[in-house]
Amino acid sequence: MPEGDTVWQAARRLHEALAGEVLTRSDFRVPRYATVDLTGRTVVDTISRGKHLLTRVEGGLTLHTHLRMEGAWKVFGTDERWRGGPGHQIRAVLGTADRTAVGYRLPVVELLRTGEEERAVGHLGPDLLGPDWDPERALANLLADPARPLGEALLDQRVFAGIGNVYKSELCFLLGVTPWLPVGALPADRAANLLALAKKLLEANRERPVRQTTTGLHRQNLFVYGCASRPCLRCGTPVRVTDQGDGTRERPTYWCPTCQPGPAPAPGTAQNRRHRHPRPGR
């Protein structure tokens, strides 16, 4: 699932391409909206809310989309060939006189009244990249369940919105704590530092169009994510990976057992997933 900074970039691309322009093409390739036509309406704006995208159009309507794992919005010029996947993967098309935005593999495509956007995103916690960012509220949300493993809490968009699997692993490494540490065992000052660091990382990487980085190094962009069995950049211990979740949804978690002391997964659960999760760029 894309991180909040990646979704923010998608919102900016859509906004720059469509905002203030009249739609000359509207095509929804999902059964529920197959007959909906937005042509003739002006696009007001596109914003991100956590990992959700909200494209508002004249007449008080909002197109709500979510990328999840495989979705993508691509923007093309008038005569440019669409390149984002085969045609049967297209779920939505919004076009103006100069640009066309094509949504591929979108698992969520929903039209709703702009005044009812909270129905789609009201459950989210404060957005790390949004105007509603409230560190005090985010901290309270994080500490509300002291027994919950930190890695699980970081992925819960109801706590605060924008963290995905990459930053979950990287934040725990940078703090020097294991993702299985109960939230309540994290000192209050370190919890506050975690929020500040999360915001700093997302803000820095939202301007990077190619790949995220947490290391500042050319040879390796990330400390642990995607680095299973490779030596830790700090201590040389092989990075490990295993699944972590609440039993309903498991996500791969990367960590260095030396640099991140504390609770660990049950013996025998760690696996090498190098072939399932690509290495970070060098």
C-alpha cells in the first residue's frame, strides 16, 4: 500500500492537471457509476487525506478513490499514448482539453456529495501531511491502547494517517525499538519524537518523485525495509523480516535484532522475503 507521501504526490499531479478546467471526458468503468457523466463540470481541486484521494467537481460532487496496493493515477497529454496497464484495468477517466487522468486498478471508486466526505475519511486520525495535523491528538491516539505492538499501531490510519509498511519499519529502526514493543512501554518523549520524525520523513520525501529515502545515502535508500539478510548499515547484523499483524491482516516487518532490542516475534517465524519484496534502490 502506498505511503502518505506517495498519495500526496498523486493528489498534486491530479490537481495540477485538472483543477480549474472543464471536463470534456468522463468515463467510470465500474458498474455502479457506468452511466454517470461529469462532462461540462469544472474540477475544483484534488486533495489527499491520509491514503485517500478526493477530487471535487462543480455541483458539490467528490470522486473518492483509494490506491491500496496496486492502484495508480496516470496523467497524459492529449495525443499521448496511455501507459499504465491494459485497458481492462482502467477504472476511471477524467479528461480536459489538454490533459487526461486515467485511474488504473483502483479498488475504491466512489462518487459522493462533497458535504459528505467525512463518510469516507472521517474515521482517519490526524493526517501527517494535512492541514488537520494535530500532534497532541495523534499522541493521545497512539497511547490509547498501551498493550498494542508499536508496529501495528503505526499502520492503523485511525491513530494518525499516512504511515505505510515502509515507514513503519524505518521509524522503528530509527527510534531503536522493536516493532513488537508495546506502545505503553515507549517513553512519552520518544513517542513524541516518533511523531515528529514521521512528519519530517514524509515531508522530505513527498518532493522525491522516484523513491523514498531515510538514510541519505546513494548506495542504499532505506535502513531495513526490503533488506532481509543484508547487513545492517549500522552494526552489520543481518536484517530480518517476518509477518506482523493482528491476525486479520499480516504485513512484512523488517528489523535489526541488534539495533532494535526488545520483544521479538515467536521463534521460527522470521523468513527471508528478498524475492517477494524488492530491495530498496541504491
